[in-house]
Amino acid sequence: MPVNLRGRHLLTLKDLSTEEIQYLLDLSLDLKQKKRAGIRTKLLDGKNVVLIFDKASTRTRCAFEVAVYDEGGHVTFLSNSQMGKKESLEDTARVLGRYYDGIEYRGFSQDTAELLARHAGVPVWNGLTDTDHPTQILADFMTVREHIRKPLEQVKLVFMGDTRNNMANAMMIGAAKTGMHYLGVGPKELHPADGIMREMRAIAEETGAVIECTEKIEPAIADADVVYTDVWVSMGEESQFEKRIKLLSPYQVTMDLIKRTGNSEVIFMHCLPAFHDTETEIGAEIAAKFGITEMEVTDEVFRSKYSKVFDEAENRMHTIKAVMVATIGS
């Protein structure tokens, strides 16, 4: 059955069918091939996109901007607006919807993204909130398809660490939608709420996915195709470093953990930025304060043949481009 996403929002992968997700991944791969071949399709010619950022960003902002420019569109980066200060979210959405063909929002509350979508009258895309990160998951699944010789529904993905953060939550949603075997492995205190687990398992009954969460690394890690992790402390939670280091150190992705999968073709993934050395201000501060030079992943794994983190980072641009082309493209 043909897929038509024109005029649709992307706030969460919950809102897309399995077929629609696969369509976006196919389109992403096609657009990536065309870019590398130097084929300029100009599918956003004459389109205007505004990027609203309440949180810091490297990959999301750059991916959106390059994707729009590649396809002939125009971008406004908005980080100091009156939205929510002197002008309500609803009023801002109504104004921006009259100027722009699409709106990207990256910030804290999922409710903000949903309110923008409710009132803008044009597609709104979630560039990250405290509870979801759908464009990242599309990039992740594109990377899996490029490096693992299995369909997504046969892939086993193990997420190590904070299994209730926005990345783990978004990954679990994507896995449930695409029929994956998803295993969240981390301390009980950081497991997802019962409500989201029930919701994802209900979706899994329809797609054949397996959605699990456990404190025990063994036997969960065995036969993993993907080992995924994220930072131990998310934006806005910086006061939690000491507590999180104690809780999550047993779940650090080390080369020993990679080997314990028993899969010589396993890949390591991380949405970035990653604290694998002390070459950042925060990394250096943590080393000085707590005496550790690596957090969620060791430098050895991060730089190893198993690591696909930079392919994954590149794919943010291709999948974001696909989302915009599919929803507002000519």
C-alpha cells in the first residue's frame, strides 16, 4: 500500500506505522546515495523551515540546516524568540505557521512540541525532548540496516545504562514498532515506568517485537547485534553525576562486554556526545572530581572497529532530510 506522509508531524514514532517507518528508512538510504553521487534533487525548493532550539545542539541543528540547503530550501535558526515569554506557545505557533512550511522543535517538554503541532497548521518535527528523540532513532535504524545483514525484525539490540531516559524511551518505541528484540539493561532505579512498558508490549504483540528490561547483564548481552548506550546524565540533570556514576558504572560498555556478546559482527552505537575521554570540559571536571576518565563507554570501544557512531551521526542528516522531504517536499 503506498505511503503518503505529506502534511504529517513527527513528534514520536508512536504515531507512525511499521510501514511508514520503513518507508522513511528507504527514502533516507536513497537520498544518501543521491547525495554521494552528486545528484541534487531540490525536493525542498522554495520551502522555508524554522528551527526552534531551547536546548544546545550540534548534530540536530547541523543536520537540519544541511538537509534543507541540500534540497534547495531556506532555514531560520531561532533560539531567542518571545515564545513562552511575551507570546504564548499557541500564538507563536500560529504566527510561524504563516511564515514557514515546517517547524523543528528541540527542547525540554514533549507537551511543547505537541502544542506547536496542534496550532501551527504545518508539519512539526521533534528534534529532541525530555521523553523522546524520534529523528535520532531513524538515524540509528538506518545505521543498523547498513551494517547488519538482517532485517530489523531479526535484530537484537541491548541498551546499556539509564533505560528510562529519552533515548532509551525512543529506542524502545522504535523497536516495538519495527519488530525488534529490545533489551534495556540497567539498575532497577532507572528502569522505565510500568505504563510505557505495557504500552510498548501491546504494540509488540502486533509487530512480533520483544520488549524487555533487566538489571542483569548476563544473559541479556548474549548474541546482541547492537550494543547501545547514552550519557549517564542528561541535559538538565547535571547535579546527578555522583549518584549516576555509582549506579551506572557496572553497566559501562567495555571491550570485555562487547566480547561477551559472542557475536564477532556486533556493532556499538551511541547518539553522541559521548564521555569516552577527558577531552571535554565536563569530562575533565568529572575526572578531577571522581577520578574516572571514561563514563558510559571506554575509549577503546569508542574507537574500535565495532563502533559505528560516526556513520550514525552522519545518518542524522539523511533521515532528517527524508522526514522533511516526505512531509513538505515537492
